Amino acid sequence: MAWLWWLGASLVMGVIETLTADLTFLMFAGGALGGAVAAALGAPLWIQVLVFAVISVLLLVAIRPWAKRRLTEGTPDMRTNAEALIGREAIALTAVDVHGGRIRLGGEEWSARLAENLGGGVPRLDVGDPVRVTSIDGAIAVVAPVGVPAGGQPA
């Protein structure tokens, strides 16, 4: 009957793993399955706990680092929210200078201002000019003409 407790513990740890996605509780769930097998074979409680501990530690030390590397291998560095807008192109809806203006960015209208580090070469952008977002300052998109890379220096 003790094997059912170990199986239940394994299931609970599996559910916790789905919430944390860190692969730690998954290793403990594997150890609990080992404890369930030991209990099903009639081992005393101290052996069940020992099997649980040994399997959990082995999984944490040997399998978890390898599995985490495999899961993150080749995945691009994902940018979200305002960070994802940096580098995107937009169109000036009004004249844009260092004091302000409006742009259409990803189907939305944004407040914008011209980046100040352009070396004085671009005092303002006119309506319809293509721009590139160089940074986000609160709710304001800081932009540069399309020919200027995200670093702000002319190409």
C-alpha cells in the first residue's frame, strides 16, 4: 500500500514541475517512482527513502544539466513587450523631431521622438518618412531614419 503514496507523491511533483518548468521536481518525481518500485517489491521504509534519495540525487546531478542544455540549445534570445519593438520599422504620421511626433508602429499609433545622438545630421523627419525604433523610453518610441542602425550612428 505504501507504493500508492509514493506514486501519489510522484504525480504531485509532476504537477508542480508543470508549474515551475525547471526540471527539479521532475527529478524528484523520478525518485518517488523509484521509491514506489521499492515499496511494491516489499522493501522496508528506510530502503524506500534511500532509493528515493539516491535516484533523485543521481537525476539532479547527471540528467538535469544535460536536459536543460538540450531544451535551451538553439533557441533564440526571445525579446518581449517593448523590447521586441526595438529595431522595427515604422512610418512617421507627423513631423518627428527631438521634442516629439507620432509614428505608426505595428498597426498602432505611438508617440515618438527623434534620437538625439544622430550627430546633428537629421534635425527632423517629415510625414511618411520611414523610421527605425532605436529604443523605448516609457511610452515614447525613440526613432532614427531607416538608414541609421539601432546604435544611432549614421551608416
